[in-house]
Amino acid sequence: FGGKTAQTIFKILQKGRFLSDAKLNISDSFHPEGPNIPGEYSGMEHTINLYNGANLRVFGHEVLHSGTVNALREPANAHMVEKFEKLLEGLRESATVDELWKDDVKEGLYGLSDIYELISEGFSNKEFQDFLKNRSIILDEKPKSGWEVFKDAVKETLGIKDVEGTSAFDQVVDLT
């Protein structure tokens, strides 16, 4: 995964409303806190920083932060913040102590850190997606898998109308 690839993809993504003023920094150095942090998103600066060891998954994860942090800060999406927080609470309650406290939390259930990690890990981490699929959550009246509740919340945030059967959105998200 090279800098030119990331820069090209990022330029395309910047055409979207929530990434238009975002910045991307790519460094050959390690993160100041060590090599275990290949990337980070700074909401205050609206900047994605990629360090030595970053790959396409890390890039995608940080780009998702860049877009979702801005989208969820909009007053019109306050109800969605509440929905993601309820999902996060239900997922935390369903997780076992062993799942929550692995030696390297970034390889475990880092997606349960906060709603922003929930969204980024939900789209970029297959292990976390499997965790979501195997959890039953009740937010409205009937139980659904955490994965279904997650996809429904994302669709609602993006304004995608629900349709009978499997939508194109579901098919694309299920490929990640």
C-alpha cells in the first residue's frame, strides 16, 4: 500500500460532502507513541495521519472516521448518535469479559470503544463484523443481529430507504 495509491483514492473521496476539506498526511516514520499505531484521525484538525505500517484497511478505517465524525456532528443526525450509542451499549452488555479484555485490544473488540470505532470497525474489520453477526440486540421491538442493527443505522444515517429483501447496500457492505 503506497502513498500514491492513498493520495489518489483520497482525492476521489474528497468530492464527498464530509471529506471535502479533510487533509491526508503520509509518513515513513512510526507514530510518536510507537509502531503499533499505523494510523489516526484527528477530528480537531480534520486530518488523517498514516504512519509506517499503514495498509489499505488502516487507510479505510481512518477515512471512515473522517466522514462519520463530521456526519454525526451535524445537529440533524443527533438521533443517529443516540441509535449508535444504544447499539454500542447492547453490544457491550453482550460481550464476555474475555472478549472485552484481550491483551491487544486493537486486535480484539476495539469497535466497542465508542460509536466512531463501532462504525469504522464495523466497516473495516471482519473479526468485528463476525462479532456483530453473532449478537442478538433488541432496540425496537424484535431481536436482530448486531450486524443488522448496525447496517440499518448506517442506512438511516445515509438516508437509504429500506426495501424488501436484500438491497444493493446490504450486498456491498456484506462484501467488506
